[in-house]
Amino acid sequence: MSKYDNIRPYYDSEVNAAICSIIDHPMLDAMMKFSFPLVPREEWKAQLKKITSIYEFQSQFIYQALSEVLAKSSDGLSTSGFEKLKKDTAYLYISNHRDIILDTSLLNVCLFDNSLVMTASAIGDNLVKNPFMYELAKLNRNFLVLRNLSPREMLLSSKIMSDYIKELITVDNRSVWIAQREGRTKDGNDATHQGVLKMLAMAADDESIVDYFKRVKIVPISMSYEIDPTDQLKIPELLANANNIDYVKSDNEDFNSVLSGIIGQKKRIHIHAGDPIDAELDKEVAIHDNQNKQLQALAKIIDKSIIGNFKLWPSNYVAHDIMNGSTAYSDQYSAKQKEMFINRMQHRLEGKDEQARSLFLGMYANPVENKKKLEK
């Protein structure tokens, strides 16, 4: 037994048995019909039964599935920054987080296309309570972030996860993806939570955190969707938070968000890989004399990269102008694009009040405001 067995993805030696255990599951059947519509069921089943590694599963099936998702529900994926990264090198990708499944999945498409090391990716265990989703996550090299623990259990779990991330990167030469905060950003304000960095730093042990973070090679990732297919689903939680009401998720809420994110319209998508954070660790982090200040400085460096490299779309500029009753960014969108955004918003918010409208606009407008503040 390894101390990581409760959280790790499958080893390659376990992959074939796991695939065979879900081969007749109706959710897999639906997924394969979407991804391989012209391939007979018995044919794809026979091919799946030959898979013996996560790499084969990802490259032969998941990659194709994502290609279909992009073809059917987007106007294309563009990238930048990946050409600066070194092949055969593991990085720690710290990313803004908007979509439960697609963020990390599309990053791995970019890494695969650029012949870079793909990631093991952190995912909350609350998202894989469904047995099929649990198997699929472990087959897709996800490791679990355990939620709803006591303070003592959380401390122990954080240390185990931190050590696991360190081992993946420094021993296994496996890149890692982790969100800059717990849970998705629902209001458009991407910000790195210091607690995430504190957890990562636990693996430094006797090493300085500056030297440790140099060793794991942090690369900030900026994920940008022109349209968020889950925007409407995020409104109830935003309304509850705005009114200081405890928000309780419905039983199928996470699954509905996963499904909506995959099949819903996203229009254009852009993913930017920032420069590896190295020199900044000496210039802006090491100068501080305690860990809290060092982590605060590192969070600011990551935020500067993620916000600065975030791709703004006409939808962002339209929302910002509507929110502020202005035409300041009217050169960034056409009259037709504005009309389409307004029509979509009205449809998504049918029956909702002015507060819901303001929150909806905010999730698109806030990235414009944040970039403006950064530039100042």
C-alpha cells in the first residue's frame, strides 16, 4: 500500500481492468456515440479492450472525444506561449478555473499537440461520487483532492497531496495541473488563493520555498472562453453569496455543470501558457523574511501572469459597457455581437431579477476591469 492510494490515478497495470469494468456502462455508450458517431459499438469496445496504459487511453480516445467537443460546441481553440516550454520537462501548471472538466482536458490537448509532458490533474472528490465518473477520472490521470474533512484530517491530507505533487514532478517527470483556488471562479475574478500555495509549499520540508518552487517550475495558465456554457448555472450560487445565504448544491448540480460545459456552446477558446516563474522568485519572493509574505508575493506574480495573458473577447467588452452604461469599448465589438450577447443574456435570465442580471454581466465584465487595474 502506498500513502497515495486514496488519491492517485490508476497505474498502467490497472488500466485495462478498469476499462473492462465500465465497458458496458450506458454513460460510456453515450460518450462514445458522441465522440465516434460512425464507429459501431462492438468495434470501439474491441479497441478499448486493447488499451493497457493511460497514455493510450488519452491519445486514442480522450483526445478524439475532445476534438469532437471542440468541433460541435466551439468556434475553435487557439493557444500561445507553449512554444517556450521545454519538451520532456515536467511543470507545475497553476491555472484559473472556469469549467470543471474542460480546463484541464483542453490544456492536455495543447500539451499533446506541442509534444509536451501531459498532466496529472487535481479534481475534488465531490465531483466523482458517481462510480462511472470516478473510474473515468482515474483513467484520465486525475488525482483526488479530499473535501469535507476535519481540520486535523485536512492538514494530513494536504501534506500527502503536496508530497504526491512533488513526487510526480521531481521523480516521475509528470507535469501537474492545479487550480489557483478551491473550486471554479464563478464571478470572473480570477485570484490565486494563498492556501493553495501554502499546501504546495508543505512538500518543501527543509528546503526554502523559493528553491522548491524553482524546482517544480511553476507555469501560470490563462483559460479564456468567449461564452461560458455554464454561466446560467452559476447564478444561484452567486445570488446566495451576494445575499449572505448559505448555498447548498442540488444532488445533480455538479454533473449538470460537467455536461453543460462539455456540450454547451463556447464560441472561441484561448489558452495561454505563461513564462515559467523563476527569476521573479529571487526578485520578488526571496526578499521577504517570512513565508506568509513570500506566498503573498508569489500569488501576485501568478495573478499578474494569468490576468495579463487572459484573452478578452467581444462578450467581455459588451458586458463591461452595458454594466457601466458606456461605449468605452465599442471599438472591440460589432453591433451584431452586442445584440447577440444581449439576446443570449435575456434568454438565460428569463424570470430573473435585476440582481441576477448584474451578476451575469459581472462574470463577463470583471476580467476587463481586472486587466485595466493591472495595466494601471
